[in-house]
Amino acid sequence: MLIDKCSLLLKAGNGGNGIISWRKEAHYPEGGPWGGDGGKGGDIYIIGDHNLNSLMDLRYRKKIEAKNGENGQTKLCHGKSSDDIYVKVPVGTSVFDEEKNELVVDILQTGQKYLICKGGNGGRGNFYFKSSRNRVPNMCENGDLGESKKIRFELKYIADVGLLGLPNAGKSTLVNSLSNTNLKTANYPFTTLVPSLGVVSYDDERLVFADIPGIIENAANGSGLGLDFLKHIERCHFLLHLVSVSSFDTEDPYSDFETILNELKQYNESILNKNIYVVLNKIDDLESKDNIEKFQKKYKENFPNSKLYLISGLNKENVDELLKDIFNYYKEYKGIWENELIEKINSYSLVKVEKEDEDIVNYFKDENDIWNVSSKRINYWHNKIPFNTHDNIIRFMQKIKMDEIELKLKEMGAKSGDTFRIGEDEFTIG
């Protein structure tokens, strides 16, 4: 069973907390701050692995979570940072932010890695806050929270040549005869149930051929197997459209040919801009002559400048001419495709600076008539600064601009002595 789509939650590690500690040694009577910083939480990376060909390893996992950084220790000992996690995916995997339904990155090369969730930085211990103005800082910080994202993985095979055709067009037989693969073949529809890859060598070059399961009419709208596998041809450099002319398979091969073109157009019309080799297959059938002549006539009327290939995939008849043209085309555009791939991978590696939204402070009353106050900045510092010392509380009030918050609440009708809440902590308006 091919697993080419799955979703799971990724959670980077939180940073470790800094601590408050004091130096207490007989030979050092002045003492002083001695609290260490917390360690960094583990990052989560996505990395391409050519040894994988499906998302089976991720299909039944609900969550991947990196470990938190260790807390700081006394004697200026910093907490240990956690190891990063590398989530291996097949080359050709698209990674989406499920909540935003946005593409985050395409993994197009083995070894390509992308930082998907950044671990939180460690909080600072009280030694960090020592200065000439404050020699006994009774303050510290909690570690930052690690990023968390709901991610959807979608695999689209990367192959040089994609083989298209109705069920029983002979795609698997052709790939078997050109490569060392052993794909299941038989004289009935839907023999191929999953995309399969085969490596074909010719003139000191090697190309990967993708045998795409047979597409039927209305596949783009969800009929048959085609909807699940049409996406696997999007990354192919060019396509090979096989049409069976065997009298056993069809009475009108040109109608079969048009069916595939219509499905491609409905699914993604840009696919038709690729170079498509149209190949009549199974010419070894003794009763295929009439079908060949009918097809050639209509094809010449509609595509007068396009070359048509007649082969027998089973017997390898006329296959050499087809391969020669395919590999010559590949050599002509190989450099361009490689540069495009490098540019696309590099574009994901660039640091993208997103414009921060305006930090709007929200005020609302709950069912108990208690004001609740929140904003991105306020929530950050509420998590960052522990309320375990007077110095920390004073620093928190300065960071969130407590005077402005109380003034705004009074403008909205609150009075001195009223209670308001930030997170789970309650404060009294002065």
C-alpha cells in the first residue's frame, strides 16, 4: 500500500529555565550571583532521504516532539541543550502548514534539510543580570517556548519520464523491458495499483521512468485510481503517453488518447506544456493495423508537426528510436533542469523575514466581570519572567508597560481596586 499523504504535529523543545543562585564560600565573603542559564530546546528538521519511497514511517505517528533544554544550575553551570530531531522523508515530499494550508518547503534532493520548528532559547540565570548598578540581581528567566506546527506531508515522485495511459496500455511491460524492474503485468486493467519507478540506461546516461497507474475518464474528479496518482506526474521533466492499438484493448485508440489529454487538462493544464511523446504500443497484435491507420489519420490532422512512435513494448520493436530521442532531449535540457533545481532548493534556504503584525492589546470581561488582558508581547513576557521574586515582578511590569494597561482599563470603566487577569495570574488596579 502506497502512503503518499499524512499529517502530524511537530513540537520543538522548550528552552531550559535560568535560576537564581548565590555564591556561598568561606574564602569568597562577598558572594554574588551564581545562577546559570538554561539550555536550548531541540530543533526539528525535515531532511530528504533517497532510501525512502513512501511516508509509511510517519503514517501512524501523531506527534514528534523534541526534548526541552535542561535548567541552569548553581556555580554558573549552564543547562545542556537538547539534541535536534531529523524527520526523514522521501525525496519529492511537499511540506505544508496544515492550519494555513500553505506550502512550507519542497524536499527535492537527498540530504536537503529544512528547519521546520525552532527550539526555544534558554532563560538566563541571575549572573547575567549583574551590573555595576545592580550587584545582587534577584531575577532570572524561563526558557522560550519551542515552535509547534501541524504539518501535512504530500509525496510527489521525482522521475525524469512519466508514463501515462489508460489501464492496460502496456506501461509496466515497457518499463520492465527497458529496465531491470519486475513490475506486475497482466492482460487486465488496473494491474498497477501504485506508482512504480524503473531506471533505464542508454548511451552512458540513466533516466528514472515512473509507471503511473492507469487513468480513467473523470479521474480528475475522483473516479478510479487516477485522482490519487495524477500528482505524481507533476515533477516529471517530460511525459511518455502510451496508447494501446491492440484490438483486444480498444476499438478507438484516438478516443483513448483524448481521454487522457482531457483528464490532464482538468487536473492541471500546465502539464500539457511539458514535452509529451505519443507512442502507439502493442503493434505486435496481428489485428492492430486498422487501429493504427485510424489513429495516424486523426493525429496528423490535429498535430501535424508532432512525431508519432509505433512500438511493441513486449518485443522491444522500434524502442531504440524512441529511447534515442528521449535521451537526446534529456541531454539538451539537463543543465537547465539542474540549475532550476539548485535555485529552488536555495530559495528555501534563505532567511525569510516576515513583517510582524502590530501588537494589539486585547481587553475583555469574562463571565465573572474580571478584565482579561493579552497581547503577543504581554503573553511572551508573562511566560518569560517567573513571579518568584520582587525583582522579577518589577521587571515584568516594566516589560508589559503596566502603567499604560491600568490607564487603559480605567478609561474603559475599571476602578482602583478592581481585578484584572494576565494568563492565570491576577493583578489589582492601583
